[in-house]
Amino acid sequence: MTTTTEISSGWQSRADALTIDGRAFVDGRRAEGCDRSSRPTISPIDGRVLAELAACRPADVDTAVAAARRAFPSWSRKGAAGRKEILLALAALMEQHAAEIALLETLDSGKPILQTTTVDVPGAISTLRWYAEAIDKQSGELPAVPPGATALVTREPLGVVAAIVPWNFPLEIAVWKLAPALAAGNTVVLKPAEQTSLSVLRLAELASEAGLPDGVLNIVTGTGREIGAALAHHMDVDALAFTGSTAVSRTLLEASGRSNLKRLSLEAGGKSSNIIFADTADLAAAAAKAAFGAYYNQGQVCSANSRILVQREVHDEFAALLAEAAAGYSPADPLAGLDGNGALISAAHADDVERWIVRGRTEGEVLFGGERREIRGSDAYLEPTLLGGLPADHDVHREEIFGPVAVLHAFDTETEAVALANATDYGLAASVWTSDLSRAHRVAGDLLAGTVSVNTVDALGNTTPFGGFKQSGFGRDLSLHAFDNYTAPKTTWIQFG
């Protein structure tokens, strides 16, 4: 367990002492790209170069996929007990190296070290252990068939799985894909986001140390335009798991259709609402959770509750409480602060988010926040911001901003609240605050969202599926349902007479 003293002291000196390897990981070892080219990976915390990251090419994808294909037969036949043992050994190694992995995650992404040490890395370890323990709890089926026959239905691994993961939760979302895919007996080629590759590269080294056979897990670094496209079009990739934008999800669907019809699971973002009814028992608690739902991780969360819908009777009181709660998400030095937000993923992304704030100020009003901050020589820091005075059909209610920006809107009736919440192309998450149990069930049933959190926000866990409806994609991460992304049912019919 990491203490607050450890969190608040010595992280900069640890960072200065790190030797970071930016090479890819293919067939059980670190590897230069085929043309040995690289590019610097830069920390949004202070703009310093962390490492030279291998700029892989499609030929490197071919090499990684071939390694995964060679490793698949023996890994898939290893048996539940053998795969479980190796994945549990990896979880133990991650725990031993947790501080190092958390520091890499913070330096690479700009997240506060308090979050990576207490949430991101422990969460990834917990998920890996959960799937390792689930391996030998899976069973097949014996369906009813006519006399004289027996049918067995087994769940079979698909083969080589490609995973493309985003920069907002680089390690956790990678493990959301890797853990069930590997547990089910698949081999994996993973492309991390080009901004945040370091923690999963270190994870691959630890996996090899834990006994994962060569070729079972490969990490190929590079751009989505080049490496992601090569994986999507590859004829020897059997399935592709993706978390990212809706626009990229569409290109992956097209690529699957133009190649080998590979299985896809797509988590494609959201524009989630948080409905606060006037009968909410504890408005201050609702405001505190609303601030978390909108501003945690600098608002760079696909399921962020960035549309806050408040019943008119309590609108002004709630707005004041939310302003107080949001102060806890003011930007701070990610390596020194015990609270507050870190940097956005880059100054360029902060520019994009700031343009939404400027538009909100021009076309409506900024209720609090809205300012850029410079910390450690970097201007990739933004205050938590609340916009108001914008019509319900304004773009800020519909477009995924992916930064610490929320919009407040009043409603009068339950019917109006549900209509407002559903007026989006997305369907990933939603939250409802009420003390009326009947209303909670009724509204949750009417909301078009993969997860509806009642009297909390953005609830998830290893045991519950995470994913969405509409343009938020299809397939589910987490829970036993994730195995459906990486397995297919196989019928063996035995005729006796």
C-alpha cells in the first residue's frame, strides 16, 4: 500500500533516475523497428523528452503478427491451469514494480502520481488477477439433442488478437483487453497510443519474466494511421479490440469489411449525462460526485458525465455546490500534488479544449473556471470549467470535448430530463440522482446507456460489463462478457446410432 508520504516525496528524483527503453517488444524481446527510426516521446508535465520511441512500420506489424501466429497453437493448448499460473505471476510482478509503472504512466500521460499509484496501477493488477482466476471457472454446454447423439459446445479462442488502446488510461484499458484475450488462449499484438506507450512496454517485459512464452504478447509502437491501419487490414489478425473515437471506429469497420471480416469490439466514446432531481437526498454529495464525473483525469474520460442536467428547483443551489467541489480538481504539479488534476495529454490538446471554452464564453457563459495554467513550464493545464446559458441543441451538448469542461442545463420534468439525456448520438453512460426508488428504476430503464449509475457516477468494476449503445460502439470490456470478444462457440456433435 502506497502512503501519502511516499506519494508526496521523492518522485522527481525517481523520475530523474529512470532509464527508459522506448523500443518495441516483439517475440519475447525488445526490438528496433525495421528501419530503426524513432521519435521522441514527450511528457506533458514539463515538455521534457522521456525516451526515443520506436517508430514501427507495417513490416514490423507483419513480424509481430507472425510471432503471435506461431505462438498461438501452444498457448491455446496450454490449458487453463497453465495460463492462470503465468497471469497470476505477472500480476505479482506488476505489484512488485508498481511504483515504477505508476511513475512511467504519470510521466507519459500527465496524470497525477496520486492517481496512478492508487487507482490506475492497482486497478490494472486487480483486473489481471480477476481474469486469471476466471480462466478455470469457465465451462462448456451439453445442449439437448435427439437420442443417439451427444453435443458439446465449447468456447474456443479466436487466434491472433490486435488491440488498439487510447492515451487516457493507457495501462488499465490495455489490461482490459489483454487479460481476457490472453486468459482465453489468444495471442496478442497491441498498439498503444503513440503518446503513452511506456507503461505497456514495461508490462510486456514483466510478462516475459513471468513466463509468458515468446510471441504471446507483442507491443508495436507507432501511429494509428500507419500501425493501427496495418493491424486493421491484416489478413492474419482474427479479431481487433479498440477503444477510441467514433471516427476511427468507422474506419476499422470499413477495414474489416475490406480484409478478412475480422471480429471487432469497439468502445467509441460518449457524451454522458448526469441527471440531478430535486428530491436528491444529499445535494452536496451529488455535487461532489458530479465534479468527479466531469473533471476526474482532466475530463479525459470516455464516460465523463459532462452534461449536468439539474431540476430547476435546485439548479442555483446545486451550481454553487458544484463550484466548491470543482475546486478540488484545479491543476497541480502531477509529481508533487496530493490532490488536483494533472496535465492534459498535450498542449495541442489543451488548445483544442480551450477553443470549446472560448466558444462557450462567446455563445453562453462560463460559470466557473475557463483559464489556462502554466506549471513547470508547460501550458497543458486547464482549470475545471462549467459552461451555462447554452441551448440544449448546442454542439457543446453533443460533441465529445475530452477535457475538464462540463455544461449545466436546467429541466422541469422527468420526461424532459430523459429526452435531454438521450438527445445524443452516443449511449455509453449516464447517472441519475433521486431518493425515489420508483423514479430511479423508471429513468434508468428509459436511458439509452450501457451503464446507468444511480446516486453515484461512472460506476464500474471487474464483475460488470462496460460498453455502450448507438455510436458508443459494441462489445463489452470487463466482466465475463469480455470473453465474448475473444472466443467463439464451437459445436462438436457425436452421433452414436
